[in-house]
Amino acid sequence: MAVLPIVTVPDPLLKKVSEPVKKVDDELRTFMDDMLETMYDAPGIGLAAVQVGRLLRILVIDIAPDGEDPNPMYFINPEITWTSEELNTYNEGCLSIPEQYADIERPAECKVKFLDYDGNEQEIHADGLLATCIQHEMDHLNGVVFIDYLSKIKRSMYVRKVKKHVKEKAG
């Protein structure tokens, strides 16, 4: 497995819509394993393929609390089929927007259809942190990052901070 470089704002790749996966095979599973290792290394709880430079409709998520056994979830070609009217607000962060956080309101629950690691069709009903994480990562597949929900002024401020952070880390 390998740790992949994470794409950060304002890279235009993050604004593109990801393409459906045509075939689940060993090469794709290796890529998903690399995504998972990258997410754990960052550390994070969710990662979309576009965040590591591939415009594929793939998410990896693991919301297991620290100290518990990992519980990785793989979502290939995920599709949200239902969301609740009830909303939740979480203080969200993003590996593509390092060290920046904001309160984002999303549906409290959702249902999602997807293919799993082996290419089998699945559907789950998610709530709480899992529902938020799925919706956050699904946004990435559609060219949306969480700061897009903020005012233009706040968005610009976050992008400036990320550019500075990336420059300091590189230099």
C-alpha cells in the first residue's frame, strides 16, 4: 500500500465531477487500499478519489473512534437515494482544506446505494457522523468542497490560509 499526495484547494481538479467506475477489479481494490492508507496517514475519517487526483466515484470512510478497531467502508459509485428533513450541524474539516473547520448543516440521515469493495450492490441507512461524512465525501464527487457552503469572503479567507499552510509545509 502507498500514501498518495492529497490535492488541496484551490486546485481546479476539486471542482470537477467524478466519473462512474466501470469495473471493480484488483487494480481498483489496490487503489482503494492506497486511498484508505492515505486517509489514515493524514489523519482523516473520509476521502474521495478526486482528493488524490483521480476523477472516479469512489469514497473510503472510517469513523471508528480512536482506540477502537478500524472499520473501513468502501463506496463505489455511491448514490444518495433519500435524505431526512431533520438537519444536523457538524464542525467539518477536510483533508483538501488542511487545518480549517466550519459548522456545516446537512440532513441528519441518508440512504445510499453503492458497490462495495468486491463490487456487490449494497444500500445502507446512515445517521449521525456517518451520514455527515457520506454527504461531505459525496460533495467531492460532484465538485463541491465544504467551504462552498460559506460566504464568498469566508471561502477566500480559507483558501488563503490553505495556500499559506501548503507553502510553509513545502518550504
